[in-house]
Amino acid sequence: MKFISNPLKRFINLETSSSIILFACSIIAILWANSSYGYLYKDLWSREFILGFVDTKFHLAKPLILWINDGLMAIFFFVIGLEVKREILAGELTTLRKASLPIFAAIGGMAFPVLIFLVLNNGKIGAEGWGVPMATDIAFTLGILKLLGNRVPLGLKIFLTAFAIVDDIGAVLVIAIFYSANIQWDLITYGMLIFAFVSFLSYKEIYSKYLYFVLGVIVWLLFLKSGVHPTIAGILMAFAIPIKRKANLTEYVKLIREELSVFKEDATPSKTILTKEQLEVIGSVEGITEKVNSPLQSLEHNLHGWVSYIIMPIFALANAGVVISFDGLEDSSHIVVNITLALVLGNTIGILLMSFIGIKLKLADLPENVNFGQLIGVSFLGGLGFTMSLFIANLAYTEENLISASKMGIILGSLVAGILGYIILRSTLKPKVTTG
């Protein structure tokens, strides 16, 4: 368990601390959009940026918000893909028994919000936004758990993380299948051929981060032009990154000890300049260290901070700035209510009911030191959609009034779900007794 939980603990700590920045950027966006300088907010994200040579065919011209949603978020999805692959091959989803409860919960957390949204919408405009309430924001949910301190059992954190990852897989499939339009299959074919080539290189344990990066950019461009959302390219390329280490861990420790022995022989504290031999040893150690860390784990470690502390806050700043007003929303105000209820009730009922069914059928087990009261609290937290929900809303709707209504519903629903989840967990978690 220690082997699994240590990387998971680092992941959870990173997500919880980044949730503070994410929350701050979301508040700034809302206040800015609703202030007297709101026009500057709108103008900033709609400003066109051009990459390439303007007078030729070799350029891309997009508003800044699309560079964020299509470009930066492809990196976000790439990291999600790395996390999914790691969890499936060496984490909390390695066996069906371990993954069963998060899978049951994720199915409920996706199906019931969609069902409730469609029932409430009942033929009115905006039905295409059914996918909006089915996503869970892992950063915010783990951030709320962090507020509860060390009373939260590790099993509850592991369950929530694994559930959110399975939920992300479902959201990615929905985006790929239902929120892609006018698909150019020839470009998709070219992209998939490149992906197959990279996968073959990975299978043969041939890895070059520079080659993979260039091929990944080409796949992203092909998907961008094909009609399938380019963030799917990020997921695919993540699955092609090898997870196997090139060096044995035991041999690595032995070699490191042998190499570093030169420092023990000449460890004079007053020296500021290393010897030639010591410099060569440092270079050798760096080379060995690069081989002992798998490409997948190395990329995930290096990119996760950028995604958590920069990309997601920028996305929130660009997308959360909805004007809180029902003016002009006469025909779409029901979207606000439907998404709010679908996020809160749909996720809570779906996660709790499907988890209960899985446990009663003896196909899944409650995590260690976790009871049904705590599961109810986590089920409410599952309704905190935010980042992924905002992302899907931008794909589902094209009319400004529908986008605004959906964002208001996402913000309201996530706020209610987060508050209720926190209150229930706070009342069901026992204070941790310290001895000393």
C-alpha cells in the first residue's frame, strides 16, 4: 500500500494547494466580468492571436480564449491521460476489485446528472448541454477535503481521486463522440497513423521526448483541423508514453553509491570548485537517474505543477467570468436551474445509489475506515463540476445566452454541492485523536 499511496499523496497535496489559486482566479474572473471594466475582460479573451506566417497558409489565427481552450487544455488532457495510464497499470485501477467502487460511482455520477438534466429540460432549447453536469473537478473536491484536515481517512481520498479519474475518462469519451462536428476522416486517419507509429516506438522501448513532442504537435494540428476536439490528441499521445524504466532500481542504487564514493574521499567543506572527476561523476549520476525514472512518471511529475498552478487557473480566469444577470436569458433561464439541480442531485443520487448497489451485490467494498455517511458527503462533492463542466459548456453551446446560462448553473451548482459536501463530511468525520 505504501508503494501506491506515496505517489497518490503527492498528487493529492499538489491538487489541494492548487485549488486555492484556481478558486482565486475564478472569483477574480466573476468580479472582473461584473465590474464596470467588464468590457475589457471580454475584449481580452476575444483578441485574435496569430501563430505562423500571416501571408501564407502556414499560420493559425484564433481568439485568445480558443488558444487556451484548444491549446493549453490539450496539455491538461495530456496529463489526465498520463494519470489514467499510471492508475490503470500501477495504481488504484490495476484490478477490477480495486477499481469496482470508483467505476460504479462514476457510472452513477455520469448517468444520473444527464438523466435529470434531460427530464427537467423536457424539450426546451439547450438540450445539447446534457454533458455539462456529468463532470467532477478533482482539484476543488480535494481542496475541500484538505479543509477538513487529517480527520479524512486516506481511503476516502483514494476513492475520490480514483472516481474522478474514471469520471474524466467518461467525459473525454463524451467530448470525442458527441461534441465533435463536421469530422474530416482523412485528417483523423493521418493523426491515428502517427499515433500508431508512436505507440509502436513505445512498444519497442524507443523514446525521445523531442521526437514525441514534434509528432504530438502534428497530431494536435490534424485533430484541430479535423473537427474532433484537439484535446483528444493530448489523451492519445499520453497513452503512447512508455511507463517502463530503462534501468533496474537495485542496480541504480548500487551504481549511485559507487559513483558518489569519490565525494566521500574528497569532501573538504571549504572547496567551492569541484574537481574534474567529481563533475564527471555528477554527469554520470544524471544520466543514470534519467534512465531509472520512467518517461511517463517523469512527464507527469514535470508537467503536473504547470497544469495545476498555471494552465487550470488561466482557464478559470478566461472561462469563469460570467455576468450574473438574468437579463436577456428569458428563453434560457431554465438552463441555470437544470444544470444546478443536475450537478447537485444527479451526482449525489447517482454516486450514492450505484455505490450502494455495487456494495450490496458484493462487487465492491467500502474503502477502509469509510462509512456510508462519509460516502454521502463525497457524493455531494461529486457535483462540484466547474473546470470540466465549463469546458464542455463551451463545446455544447454556440449562442452567448446559452453559454452564460450554463456557466451560471455550473457556478451555482458547484457552490451548493461543495458547501453541502463539506458540511456533511464535517459532521460525519471523527476528530483525529492525538496522543503524546
